[in-house]
Amino acid sequence: MQATTPVNEPLKQQIISQQQGEPMLDVRGIETYYGNIRALAGISLKIFNGEVVTLIGANGAGKTTTLRTISGITPPRRGTITLNGQRIDRVAPEQIVRRGMSHAPEGRRIFSRMSVQENLEMGAFARNDRAAIAEDMERVLTLFPRLRERLQQKGGLLSGGEQQMLAIGRALMSRPKLLLLDEPSMGLSPILIETIFQIVSDINKQGTTILLVEQNALQALSVSHRGYVMQTGQIVLEDTGANLLKSEMVRKAYLGEE
Amino acid sequence: MELFVQQLLDGIVKGSIYALIALGYTMVYGIVELINFAHGDIFMLGSFIALAVLGWFGVAINPQNQAGLVQGGFFPTLIIIVLTLLIAMLLTGIIGVLVERIAYRPLRNAPRLAPLISAIGMSFILQNIGQIWHGPAAVSYPEVFPTGTIHVTSGISVAWKDIFVVVVCVMLMVILQTFVQRTKLGKAMRATAQDYDTSKLMGINVNMTITLTFFIGALLAGAAGLIYGLSIHSMQFTIGAQAGLKAFTAAVLGGIGNIPGAMLGGFLIGIVEAMSDQYISSAWTPVVVFGILILILTLRPSGLLGQQVPERA
Ligand SMILES: Nc1ncnc2c1ncn2[C@@H]1O[C@H](COP(=O)(O)OP(=O)(O)O)[C@@H](O)[C@H]1O
Ligand SMILES: [Mg+2]
């Protein structure tokens, strides 16, 4: 696979300037349990307006649980989560989406018995501004022309790549300021993966802040401003995307180098 | 031939009531994967509630005049029936919501056997309420429709009340289907039936949507209660178990969780019953009905209209 260009200098300047304000998302010391098993052992991370931040880590490290905790599905037992200055760690997921955060979950979770159009409509469930919803529908269908062709088809009949596009498009329909994406490249062909990362980058350039979870460390980090590395429920490394790509640990563990 | 058509019509009348009750089973199963064993009893209470509401409007059993109990001609009758229908639906709907709150919601995350047991318990409680309310014997229901029949041919006739039964049932089914397919809340119900967590991420209040589903299922059971009473003229606290079992069979036959399936299953069970009563023997009818159920479930375990699209691709 071709090495991708690392983050360039102007972008680095931008990162530094961005990080001086209040973070958009501020996660401090969250611990999340499944029954008696602790999946997150005190995770802290910050995301600033305009960033793409990637969370990488081995299977079972707790990446999905981190996203689910942030979006309210599995609330933390300890720790705080602040979105735009407001605590959300005790807020229900259906309310969090109304505060400008959207989560495209692992495994796409398309409503398979509903049409593509209905899936997108569900993404806008929290909104009532019909005209603006129609605009966003148009924007999503422009971003993913495949979905326009399949608008009336049942979600369950789409291919894996189309389902992933639908999952991202559906998440965009709430017009989020912060978008959480859990392994958008999972199970896709290399060409499709390329497309998906391009789209992630485009969405970010159109003004949406993104927290990305990926196994595909190389490509994910190369579209990211910063990244965190997770291991067994903890964050073990944090740096810019470019530096993480250079780091020995990341190269060994996630890029298959000796 | 005429006999066959007559049985077909009778079957459709009966079947439309089964279909209305079956919808409650199937909608609740679709969203919480639970057989609401109390649903038949909600239907029974709905019928008693409707009888009480008829009483408020001054419609009561009159020993001197068994027929034509409402004064003032056809239209006031119709208006009173419609009002009774709406009030009985609403009150029965509230019972459905209470049943969910009391018996099922506290057990949402419990092992699957627990809500099943509390469903059966709820069924007994509602039956006992019905028994305390009206006693163990059958209760008469007033005759409010013109008693004459319309003769289509010499051998085929339709009663006024049968037309009422079918018109109201079909209207309610069309309204339900439109609601579920077209409205935002209806779509939220379908989404919730597929995936709680993802529905929450969309901004759907899953608990409220489940409550709404129980409410609508019970609304329809309330409507069925009035319709059944006006059609059969007799109600008993045990009717929920009997009609409920047939409606449940209809829901399974059509594919449990599938709304058009419940409608189809209801009509089919009604028609099969009518045909079996006529051509075999009413003593054998339950055997025929359940025999067909077993046959279809063996050949098509997901029912006639079971999910055609994979649950999760
Ligand atoms: N629903 C669940 N119930 C119990 N344990 C879970 C559940 N989901 C995840 N886990 C456990 O939590 C840990 C973190 O899982 P997850 O967040 O899915 O990791 P990742 O996304 O990094 O692969 C794993 O040990 C996993 O087995
Ligand atoms: Mg994961």
C-alpha cells in the first residue's frame, strides 16, 4: 500500500491555534463497566473544533465502548464528559444527538427493513426544520450518489459499502457539529476504503469535527490532525497524526512493521 | 355456491375482528419480542368499558324492546356508536399503557422468562377484574343496529351490523397502516422494533415509543371489544382467553411482528372457521384451525408474511 503524505506544516500551525480555545468535547477519566467488568479504565481525551481525531487500538481495547459512552448508550460509572461546555455524561443518548453530536455505530446498524430514504429520515428524527432537512438530504445524496440511485430500496439489500455510506449519511442528517465514526472502513474493499476516507476528509473540510475509530491505522492517521492509541481500556499514547505514524510503537503494533 | 359465498362473508366478518386483536399481539411482539398474554384480556375489558360507555349514553338492555334501543332514528345511533368507539378505545388504550408500565417495563432487562410469567399474571389479574365487574355469567350486549338483513340473493344475506363490523375494522387497519408507514412516529416505531440503541442515537425516545405501541395495540383491542359485543351480543370475562387465542394464532399465522401479516392471518382464521363450521363440523373447527397453523409453521416457520428482508445484513 502506498504511503500517504504526512500532515503538512500549515495544518500543524492550524492545530496549535485550534487547541488554544475550549475543547468541543472534553472527556475526563471515564470508567465504563459491562456488569462487573471494567471496559474503560479512566479515559481522557479532548477534541477541538474543526479537528479529525483518530482512536486506534487492538480489538477489544475499548474503542467502541469509548464512543458508546460519549454518545450516552453505555453511561460511564465515573468521570465526566463535556460537550461545548455542558456536561453530557448523565444525559440520555436521544438528547445528546439534539446537542449537536451524531454517532455512526460499529457495524453500520442500518434499519434493514426500512428504505434508504427512511433511514436518512430517521437520521433527522430529532429535527423539525423541514426545509433544512430537505437541504441536508440533498447534500447527503450529492455526497453519496449511490444512495440516490437506491433511495427506495430496503437498507438490508444494500452492499456493505453502500450500507456504510448510508450509515455516515444518516449520521449527517442530524446536522452534527461533532461526528463519531466507528470503523467506517470495516469489511470494505481497498478502493472503497479510499473513497470512505476521502469522504471523511471532505465532511471535515465542510465544517464537521470528527472522532474516528479505526483498525486501519495508516489511512486513518493520515487524514487526522491528532490521534490516541488505546490499550485494554486506557490511552497509552497521544500525538499528532503525523507523529503517531512515525512512532515506533504504532508502526510495530498497527502497521505490521518489525 | 351461495352457501360458500355466505360462509365466506361470515368468515370475513369474524376474521376482521380477529385481525384487529391480532394487530396488538403482533405490534407488541415486534417491538419488545414479548407475547403479551394479557392482550386478550385487555380486549375483554375493552368490551366491558364500551358497554359502560353505551350505558352513559343511555343505551342499555331494555327487556321490553330488545331491538332498536336508541331513540331518534339512524343517525343518532351512528353518532353514539362512533363516540362510544372513540371513548372505549382511549380508555382501553390507557389500560394497555398501564399493563406495560406495571408488568413489563420493570423487567425490560430481566431474563426472558420473567416478563413471560408477569404477562400471564397480568392476564389473570385483568380476568379477575372483569369477573368482579360483571360476574362470572355472560353479559348481554344491546342490539343497536336495524335487525333486518340485506338480501344480496335469496341465499346470501348480510346483516347491518356485519357491514358496520367490516367497515370499522378495515378503516382502523388502513389508518394504522398509514400511521406506521407514513408518519414520523410510525417510522420511529418501526426503527425501534429493529434496533433500540441505534434508534436512541437517532434521537428516538425508545421507552416512549414502546409505550405508544402498547397504547395503539390496546386502542385496537378496545375497538374490537365494542365491535365484538355489538356483533355477538354477549360478553363474558373469559372471552379474552378464547378470542385472544384465535387472534394470537392469526398473528403467528401471518408472521408475528408483521402488521399486514396479522391482518391477513385474522381474515384467514375467520374464513377457515366459517368454512369448517359449515362443511366439516363446528366441533372440529379448533382442530382444523390449529392444524393449519401447525402445517404452515412447519412449512414456513416465520409465518405467511414473515420477514422477507434479512434482519441485519
Ligand atoms: N456488550 C458487552 N458486554 C460485555 N462486554 C463487552 C460488551 N461489549 C464489549 N465488551 C468488552 O469490553 C471490552 C472493550 O470492547 P470494545 O469497546 O468493543 O473494544 P474495541 O471496539 O476496541 O474492539 C472488550 O473486552 C469486550 O469484550
Ligand atoms: Mg469496536
